[in-house]
Amino acid sequence: MAQEQTQQNYIMQLSMLEQQGQQIEQQLQIILQQLSELEILKMNLQGFDKSKQNEMFAGIGHGIFAKAKILEKDLLVDIGSKTLVKKTPAEVQKIIGEQLNKLEKIKEQGEQELSRIKEQTNMLMLEASKKMGKK
């Protein structure tokens, strides 16, 4: 009876660790996607800033574009609550760089936590196999 209880306890702990690991892996996937999107945006801004063209296709939404004339290189950036602020492409690239740095740190923390959970899982499995083997 005690062995059954111990076995169920190990199973419950392992299950909780597995769920935590899966949640962190999902969060890491989202972060990786955000990092990729920001890198692409940063490259696009660099191209926009260096471009000598005075026309471009502006995205309206859902894959729909309109041909537009570029009157100035300054951009309008939504800073929250639908408030737009004028920024140069270089200023926007700096903001994106800061966002990339923050996401990289969050990603590293998530990877460390995932590693800790895997280590904890391995230790628990080793402990369980030792205890179950003795009885």
C-alpha cells in the first residue's frame, strides 16, 4: 500500500513537471516567433531608410496593399492608447533593438527554467527507480 502511494506521488510530481515543461516550451515558441518578426521588421526598416525610391506598397491589412508616395521618411509609431508619435527610422530601429534585447533575456530565462525542470525530472525519476527497486 505504501509503495502504491509512493508510486502515485512520483507519477503526480512527474506529471506536474511535464506540464510545466510543456507550458515553457509553448512560451518559448511564441518568443521565438516574436523575435523573428522583429528581426524582419528591423531589416525592412533598414531597407526603407536606405531606399531612394519615393513610392512603395503600404499594407492596409490581411495581405492588401496600396501604392503610396513617400513624402517623408519619418514614421508614425503607436505608443499605446492609439497615440501616434513621429520617429525617424533610426529611432524606431533603436526601439526594436531594445525590444529584441528584452525578448532575448526572457528567452534565456525560459530556457534556463526548462533546463531546471528537465534536471528535476531526471532526478525524480532516478530517485523513484531507486526507491521502487528497493521494495
